[in-house]
Amino acid sequence: MAETVTTGSDLQERMQDAIKAGADAQEIEIRIEDNENTTIAYLKDDLESLDRGVNAGGCVRALVDGSWGFTSFNSLHNLQDRVHDAIKMAKAVGPGKAVIPDQAPIQDSVSVDLKNDPRDIPVSETIKLIESYNRIMSESEGIVTTSSSYRHFHYKRYFMNKSGTYIEQEKMRATVVLLAMALDANGMRHDAFDYAYSLEDYDIVFGHDNLAKDVARRAVEIANAPKIKGGSYTVIVDPRLSGTFIHEAFGHLSEADFVYENPDWQNILTMGRKLGQDFLNVTDGGTIPSEGGTMNYDDEGTPTRVTKLITDGVLTGRLHSRETAKALGEEVTGNARAVSYRFPPIVRMTNTSIEPGPHKLEDMFKDVEYGIYAVGAHGGQTALEAFTFGAAEGFEIVNGEIGKRLRNVSISGNLFSTLENIDMVSDDRMYESVGGCGKGEQAPLPVGTGGPHIRIQNCIVGGES
Amino acid sequence: MSFIDSILDKAKGKCEAAEVFHIKSENTSCAWSSDKLKLVGAKETSGAALRVIKDGKVGFFATNKTDDTDFIVNTALELAPYGSEFAGELPSEYKSAGGDYFDEKTASLGTEKMIADGNKMIAAVKEKRSDALFEAKISRSTMESTIANSYGARASYRKTSFGGHLFGSVTREGDVLGIYEYDQSSHINGQIDRWASELGRKLVDAEKIVSLKSGNYKTILMPKVCEILGPIRSALNARAVLKDLSPFADKVGEKIFDERITLFDDGLNTETPGGQPVDDEGVTAQKTTLIENGVLKVFINDLHSASKLGVEPTGNGMRGGLSATPRAGYTTLTLAPGTKTLSELIAEIDHGVIIDQVMGAHQASPFSGDFSVNVDCGFVIEDGKIVGRFKDGMLSGNVFKMFSDQLLDTGSEQRYMGFYMAPVVFDGLTVSTG
């Protein structure tokens, strides 16, 4: 019954041996992953859970006759058999059209410069700290319940392919999330939340007493705020939300895997198409430091880089795996990512951002007679050209001034008309990496989202009329 | 000594109780994109989780590196002094409810057959809309679970599941349409033909775009839209009651919904993938009526929350995988069906909408019941007939209010997508189209 996973010193050698079993394949990739995580969660007054786990395993992907086969497993014995299995599955697909570009072999080992390693901290210390934040919120006026949690994960991935690349990559993240709930006049619960995270330092968990107080205050204000009325508004989106907006509204459409075999989409998303005003610039890049999507290599061993997706309002790039880049005759971008060893890599964003623009924040509000100021992200989703995203908090803008709070601010739109309707972009910018991205079954993939303040005209906001 | 015995043996005398949960599963899947088969894949999963109860507190460790049993036991024991309270008592014997959750035909389904069926499905739906491109996935799994504790109780059982999706899209400048069919079952039950015929019909209905004014409409919610019912799932959970998260905490015995609403959780359902003979703490599976004719009866619970609330366990201690401690979760949350087919429900509406797909349900506040979602696929009904698709709308309302004040009718054709339900008709839901 007991199955063994070893990620010991002979791993590289065993991967090397296994790859030899793939002589008649165009490419063989082996990925081994060793992931550990700890979660501490307070809910209301007590510790709700303290969970620790190790998730380790591997996968093989094979490209044979233009088709892919994939297998994942926990036991790392008999890696050669796994290579045979993946080849057999690729053959079951039958001859296909997948072609990949040559890859110059890379040997590298990338480690994170951990300032204070969360794995070295006694769990009792973290629990005490999280409990103290939780108590600050639960003892605040008007708070009915609270949730305070801490989570860290640390993983190491080992990648080898038949092209001669061998890469070891390490990643860590520690996150604190504080959430408070208050009751509205009808006894229904409304929440406010905030968070802090770091990709290299446990010490991010300290010093959030004021954040806890602020979250509690915001929860009470949100519960007492009127619901927004549905309609079309001028909306100013803050930097914490504009990153989610561009991720959902545009980022997913720049992933080449759904256009590379779809001529209709290629006609719509032709390079050089004008999508927005001259000051609209959008980038994606795994080389942006210390964010969720940061890594030196993607899960096909391609070095990451910054790709300019929209430059001066014009479509200039898209995100690629080796296969989609070859099919469209474009360069690889380092965007083939897998959420874990359970899945093959697919085209994903890394850290996606609207670049800072020319406008001053005060000028963006000045001439808005009545509009909405949408702050912080409460998730988002996209389906082809349509997208939606929720704001964590919303306010009216009346005659250029930020007015009273509104709740349930959720925005919907069509990609093309919405990008055209961005009429101002501020000169500040902030990256965020708390959300995880989902695509198909693969979620949550750590990504970063960034942006300045943006102003969107004629934006559809949901709500009862 | 087997892995499980070795763990229980090493934990003996060092804690009040120990419990091992072990899973082993395998899955094969075939995936199509742009009408063509693209990938065949296989997954093998194995791993174990140990929960120890020491001085009334939980120590928990999950891993799929199961060779070092000393490390597993020591890690759980080291964490226990800081862990969460455990008020329940682990069962001393396991009694299976007796249902068979394993289907031989699903277990032995080969990739050749899956590939042939998938190709046939795409060809069939392509006939209805030749200008569409299709993506699909067909997937089958078997799972073997064992739960054993230091009181000597031990249960092992096998399950199968079968599911996947079919997605069709039509891309034109200024109008991109995408509709999917999806459901999950414990076995093969005609899904593939059903997806092809239902998607084919919807793609044809969607060909014509009609305009819709913002307003309140009679609305048929299709089972795919069950995501927006999340606040109901949360509110009927004993953990939410304990933590002051449920608006229904003090409403047992009261009428909270329309009297035509009966909701139950059905661990005995062998049709859907959620059923199993015992839950993930070893409590015998059962059918639990949560709301009967609109009246709140009980909340689903796990051993800890049942003990805290002083009620009988309902067999809902679920783990959702290996990596977390058991807590109250649904096996098959079911809305009791009505008698009318979808066509009959449509025929009774003079002016209304069908909401088939939404986006952004997870953006809603999980406990207030308020939602405001993008209508990703919606149809307009005039004089009892679908006249076309409407675009760029948002649907808003409150799920609690819908089930108490706005219910018109419930259909008969149940699907499982996390909530086992048929189409439901509500009065006066708000659609904003800008």
C-alpha cells in the first residue's frame, strides 16, 4: 500500500535514464515537484483549522507524430515506464499537427533568496499572531464574525526534457488574509477583507493591527451602504482592481492556445489592430520581480520575458507555448504553465499589467458629474469577448468628489468596446499577487496583476433598477 | 504490517484517537480542441492523511510521501497541541449504507471507445451548426478509499465517476458566442448523446440575436447556473451556524422558503459522483432532509459540529481531497424536482428569459445572498417560444428572496453540476442590458 516518492540526489540521473526510453518521440518532458504547505485559519473566536501537507509527484509529457500524451503519478519508481505510457497515449491520439521549435539546452538552478523562511517558524508563534489580528476584528463595534488566516507554500520543481534542458526552480509564498463581517438592516452578512503577502519573507505576517481595525470598520460601512443601482456609468477603477480587469478583459484573449487553430479569431485579433487609445499599453512578464507569476523559466523550460501585448493602443503581441508559437510563426514567450504536476502546461499569463499612462489622478475625477469609484478586486471571469469582475468596495463619484459607499459593485462588458472606452490612465501603478487564476481545470495558478487608475466610459454595472 | 496498521500502531498510547484516510485513484481522459482529438492523458494518485486527537485537539498531516511513517505520526503529534478543538467522537465501527457506487462498465472503459464516442459527439453537433468550432473532454475515474481509526473501525470502498464537457463557439467580428454542456455522474448514462443534442439545439436557438430591455422578467434558471446558489449551500451548514455565518441559525422549524421547496442531501444517491457508503470520518451515509416544504429541518454536519450543536451526525464529514481536515460538506445536495419538462415550462411563459450560463458567480458575497452576474448565455421567450439570444446583460437578485417570494415552478429534468437540480422558474428577476 505504501508508495514512495523520492526527490533525492540521484533524481537528475534517473530522469536522464528515463528520457532515453523516448528515442522515437519528438519531445519528452519530465517534471517532478515537491510542495509543502501549512494553513492556519481562525473563524469567529476559535482556531478552525491547522493543516499541514506535502504534495509530491511527477509527470511525463510526450510528443509523438505531432500529438501529445501525458501521464502523472505520485510514485517515482519506474520513470521509464511512465515515459513509455506517455508515448503510448500520444500514439493513441494518432498523427497530429503539433510541431515545436528547437530549444537551446539550458542547465540552471534557480533558488529564492529567502529572508526569513516560513518553514523555520514555530507554528505556535504564527497562531498567536493570527489570533491577535482576529481578536482585534471580532472585538470591533458591529462585527458579527471574522476569519483570519495564514498560509504558506514552498515548492521545488525539477524539469528535464529530451532537448537537453535541466532546470530546478524554487518558489515560496506566505499570505495573511483578514476578513470581517457585519449585518445589514435585514440581518444579512456583508464582508470586507484585506491581505498581505510575500514571495521571499515570512516577516510579512507582522504589523497588521491597523489593517485589522480598518477591515472591521470597512465591513460595518459596507453592510450599511445602499445597493448600487444597475445601469451604465463612468467608472474609475483603482490599481488593485485595474490589474484584475485587464487580466480578465484582455489577458485571456492574448493566450494563443485558443487562436492558433481558429482562423476566425486570428482575423479579429490581427497584429496591428487598434484596440484602445494611444496611451493604452499592456504587458505580461514572468521576469517582473517578486510577484505571483514570477519565474525564470516556464514549465516547458523556456526562459520568461516581458511581452508587450498592447503598445500605444495597438495589438502587438500574444502569449505562447512552444506549440502555439511555432504554429503562428511567432517567438516563444515563456507562458506555458502548469498549476502542478497533475497537469500538462497550457498557455497562461504570468504578471499582467496596464502600464502607467499620462494622466493625473485628480484630473480623472474632476469632470465626472456622477460615476462610480471601484476599489479592490472580488474576483473576475471571462468567456471569449465578454468579461465580468467584481469590486471589493465601491463609492459614488459626485461632481468630481468621492461620495458615499455603495455595495455589490460588479462590472460586465465586451472586451473591444470597453478597451475603446478607457479614456484616461493615471501615472501610478501597483502590482498584486493574491488571486489565483483558473483556466479549464487548472486552478488556482499564482499570477500577478498590475495597473494604474483607469477611467472607463459607459461601463455596464449590474444591480436592481 | 500494512501502512495503515503501522501508522495506527505508532500513534497508539500517544493520543486519545488516531484516524487514517488513504486514497488511491486513477483517471484517464481524452481532450479535443478545434474539433480534433488533441491529448490523451492518465493520472494516478495516492496518498494519506493522519488525524490524531490529543487532549481534545486535532493534529493533522497529509502527504503522498508515505514511506516514512514515523515522520507522518510525529508531525501530526507535534501539531496537535496547537490544533483546533475536536468535540466529537470517532465511530467505533463503520456501517455501510449498502449502495453500490462502483460501475464496472465505467471502470473498464478504454480510451479507444472514449475517442470514438467523442468523435461521434462532435460530428453530431457539428451537423447542427457547421460554422462552430468544438472543444470537448471525456474523463473516467476509479477511486479506492480506506478510512480506519484506532478504535478498530475500518471501511474500504470503491467508486467510479464519469464526466466531461462539450463546448461550441462561433466567432464573428462583433459577436462571439460560446455555449457548453457539462455534467458529472458516477457512471456512463447517455451524457455524450445528451450533450450533443442539447448543445446542438441551443446553438441553433442562439443564431438569432434579439434585443431585450432592462427590466424584471419571468426567468428560467438552468441547472448550469447553480453556482449562484452558493449562499444556500453555505447557510445550511452546521459549521456556518457555529461560526455565526448562517442567516438561518435560529430558524429551525420555521418556514424560510416557498412551501414547494424541499432540499435534501443524498449520500445514498448512486447516480451522482458525490455519494459514498460512509463519509470521510466513517459515519454511515444517509439521506438528510434539510428543508421540507419550505420549513428548515436540520443543517448538514460533521462529527465536531454535530457534537457542538448537540444533534445527531448526518454523515457529511467531507475532506474534498487529501489535504484538509474533514468538515461539513455536501454529498449530493438535491432540490426535489417538479413534474414539467423544460419545453412545458417554456410554453407557459408569455414574456420572459432563460438563463443558461452566467459568469462571475464567485464575485458575489457568499453569505448575503445578493448576486449580480454576467449573462454569458441567455435566451428570450415570447408567447411560449424561444425567439433568440440576448447579449451583454447582467442578472441581479437575492437567492434567499428568490426561494421565499419569487418561485413560480420547478422542472423535472435533473442534472448534477455540484447541485442536483432541474430548471427552476422565478418571477421578476432583474436583467440589466445597459
